[in-house]
Amino acid sequence: MKCIVKDCENHNDHGGFTGNLCNPCYQFITAGKGKYSQAYRNTRPVELTDTEIADALYVADITLDNLSDGDIPIERINAFARAVIRKAQDK
């Protein structure tokens, strides 16, 4: 049996379980303790550095000149959003 928390890799042969939750995830969900559990990590916001955001702008072919004139095609804005989401998912 595997913990039901998204992305948690704990299995019941790795340690204790309470119902369908591994003990670290259970402790975080019920008591707010256990910052090393996947349940805790799932609640943390993903932050990108300025460099990572600049890289996503480059991938989307958006320059500071484009940003200042306010005339960016929706396709490039969508490409930027997809690049940021991909980068965030990699973290």
C-alpha cells in the first residue's frame, strides 16, 4: 500500500501508516507537524528566481521593449505562461 497524498512515495513497508496515510503525512494533516512530509511540501508555494522568469520570457520571445509598449500578442503571453508553469513543475 502507498500513501494517498499526491507525490508521496512512502509505502507501508517503509514505516507506519494510519489508514491510507503514511505517518509523516498523517501528522502534518492532523496536527500541522512534520515539515519533511510530502503533505507539507505540497502546501509550499513554488517560487521562481528572477533569472528563471527571464529565461521563460526569452522562451516566449518577450522582450522588455514588448512589455513597455503593451503590445504583446496573446500567443506569446500564453507561451510565457506555459514556460513558467513547466519551470515551476520541475522544482
